[in-house]
Amino acid sequence: MKNTLIVAGALLACVTIPVWPSAANPAAKPVVVEIKNAAGQSIGTATLTDAAPGVRIKLDIRSLPPGEHSIHIHQVAKCDPPDFKSAGPHFSGAAGGHEHGAGAPAGDIPNFALVVAADGTAHVSVVAPKVTLASGDDSVFSNGGTAIVIHAVSNETNSGAPPRIACGVISKSE
């Protein structure tokens, strides 16, 4: 009986010990990105967390035009208004259009349109499956960081590169 209690106590301790982010697992800590519009005003946040595989992006946005918008992770950790072209191309620098197959850039988010309500708000969660918060070539922190860009319309309504209307820098907080 005594051995059973010791084993049960040890198992219970293993189950109830919280897992804290550590230097060995920096991906465990959520990354909060401030999203700004073309006037430089804060319009919400994107919270990035580790997902398997990829990165979960939880968007809480306000003051955007209603309708469908595309969202991507772009190559450069810069968001200079009003056009946000400083964010560069889609993360990974892959050439080509907005196809969602194996050849799509890592920063492309497959088959997703950000739908903004009539009141200008959006509260959604989506996974970017080809990127990571951990170190490596597909890390959103590689080369000093990346940027989340919201485009004026969805990819499905515009085969070109739609105008950029909001942006947030993804970088490690020191």
C-alpha cells in the first residue's frame, strides 16, 4: 500500500507541475504584435503561439474596412506607413503568385481570408503552417524578424498584389 501511494504521489506531481517557457523552448512564450494602420494608429494585435506544425495567429482587430482581406507574413521587420512596402515580399522570398500549394511562400496562409465585420472588427485565429517561432530558416525571427501584413482585399478577389492597409512587426522582445 505504501509503495502504491508513493507511485501515485509521484504521478500526480508529474501531472500538476506547470510547464514554463524556458531558454530551451522559446516558442512556448506567446509573441504579441501591435498592428497599425496607414496613419500609424494602433488598430489591434496579433498574438503568435506555437502550433504543431506552424504558428497560430490570433487576430483582434478594429477599424478596418468591412469585407474580406488577405493576411501574410512578409520578409522584413519593418512597417513604414502609409503603404508598408518596407515589409518586403512574402516571407521566404519565393517568387510566384498567391497559390496555396507546396510552392507557396512560407509566409502565405493557406485558404484564409480575414473577414472584417460591418463594425470594422475581426477576432479570428488561423495557423500559418510553414513558419515557426523556434530558430531556423522558417523562423519568423530569422534575419531580425518579419511582419504581418493585412491587404485591402483577399487573394481570391485580386490575382495581383493587393494594397497593404495594416502591418505589425514580428520580433523577439528582449
